[in-house]
Amino acid sequence: MIPIFIISNRPFTGKNFFAIGLALTLKEKGYSVGYMRPLGRVPIKKGDEIFDEEALFIRDMLGLDDPLNVISPFVFTYEAQYRLLNGENLGVKEKVKEAFLKQSKKDFVIVVGPNNIFEGYSLDIDSIRLTEETNGSIIAIQHWDSELAMDDIFGIKAISGDRFIGAVINKVPSEQFHYVKERVVPFMDGKGAKILGIFKKDKILESVTIRRLMEAINGGLVCCEDKLEEFVENLSIGAMDPETALSYFLRIPNKAVITGIHRTDIQIVAMETSTKCLILTGGMHVNETVTGIAKAKGIPIIVTALDTFTAVDRMEKLMGKAVIREKNKAMKAKEVVSNDFDLDEFLRRVKK
């Protein structure tokens, strides 16, 4: 078994996206692959136990039959925090070690680290320590927001030592891709930080389902329940006059339009463009004409008692996070990794 730790020093860099893409690619090549998230943060209850929701989704996508407590040996809940601060021994490290032992017959175990390299230190399960104790290898993944991404990767390389086998630069905007590929990557390679993959920013991966937007704002559904699993790529606020709104909405595809419940003029204009759903704030009673048009066009209407600012703030926190909990996102992740990750170089380095 070779544990492959996918780590970063920031949240939402694409660790799960890369993990599932790499795992599916390795499986396609004939390798037996396991998966683990030692420190979960998104609790979901199964029976009497708590597991990490994203870890369980990836388990299902990979078709693994490992027990849930092997895939997700520990989730840091408020209860666990309370017990830890009271001095109780939670036995977390023992649970994680046992989970590794139960996957010892796999060729690779893809291990997704937490939000940064120090998280889990108080529990003795930070990524660096686990890598050393399991004789694992480290791939750093960082999204490209500026040259500071290089510092994160170089820092992880320095701390990881010989365990570091390479890095991935993720979410590179199209207009910066050539610069990153032709200037940044050769510089980093020359400094010993081998870049194994460069992935462009992807609208599909960063989109979110209408259902998740609705949940984020505690919204109520007016119509078109069958469309809730469709994806929204953009958010648009309708707070202008109808003529300006039409020109604005025409430029933005696959969007959710957020506007006040009384702005029927904006709502009707929005539905003449590429709008995935209407999110109406400040009330619960939708104009009947608007509802009729929405039903005819198959556009869900969601109502919320929140004000527009609060609703937008909650939804923006979901957008662009590349949360992998839908099958088509998982398959897109595999496609990206298969095409743009140097698997041969990865295998050469990890088998040294």
C-alpha cells in the first residue's frame, strides 16, 4: 500500500476534486485504490455513528466496499471538541491507524488532508505526521489566485521533505493559463517543486445545484421541483430597470436571478434569458403571472424571507467551491485528471 496524501495550506483548493479524479484514473489503469479522509468536517449521521458526508459520496463513486469507519474514521464535531477540551482521550490516532491497516492490501490509498497542514495537530493526526508514520507520499494542490500560490507549494515542499513528490496548480483562469504554464511551472520545476498538473478553472466544477442554493437560504419552493438538481454557474442581482436588466441578463448564462418578490418586471425579463431559477427575497407570495411563466418554462422559483444582501452572501459562499457531491462533477474531475495530470511521472516518483 502506498498512501498518497493530497494536502494544501488553504481550504477549497480542490483536494476532493483531485482525489476522486486521480482515484478513478488509477482504477481505470488497473490499480486497486482506496480512499480515506482521516479528519472529517461535514458530519452526516448513519445509524448511531457520525461520518464525513463528502467522504461517503466519494466511497460510493469509487465503488468501494470498505466499512464507513475506514473511509471516515473521525469527524470533528462540537461534541468531539468539547470532549477534547475536557481532557478526554478520544483515541483518534488509533482509529486512523486501524483504518490504514484495513486498506493495506490496496495498491494506493488516496488520503485527503484537512484545510491546512496543521489542522489535526492537537489530535496527533495532522497530515505531515500521518505521512511520516504511514510511509506515504505528498502531493500539494493549490488554486492559482496569485504568485502567492507558489509560496504555499514551496512551503509544503520544505516541511514535507522527501515525502513531497510534486504539486498541482488548480483553478487557473483561462487568461492566465499560458503565463502559468510557460513561466511559473518552469521556475517551480527549477526550484525542485515538480508540477504534475495544471488545471484550468472550470465552470461545471464550480457550479452548484439549485437545491443547495435553496437549502443555503432556507428557501421555499414554488414550482418545478424536478429541476432542483440542475446546476447554477452564476448569480445575478436584479435591482435595475427592466431595459437595463435585459441587456445585463443576456450576457450571463446559466444563472440564478435574485430580486425582490415585488419586482415582477425583473422576474419576467429574467425568464426570457438563460435563467436556471428565480430567487425572490423579502416575502412569500409570488405573482400568479410569474408563476405561470415559470411553470411553462421549467424555471424553479424559490422564495425566502431573507433580505437580498443576506441571501446573496449565503449563496456566494457556496459558489466556486468545487464541492464534489454529484456524479457528473466526479466524472468531470476524472476527465480533467486523465487529460492534464502527468500520471507516468507520478507513478515514477511514487514508486522510487
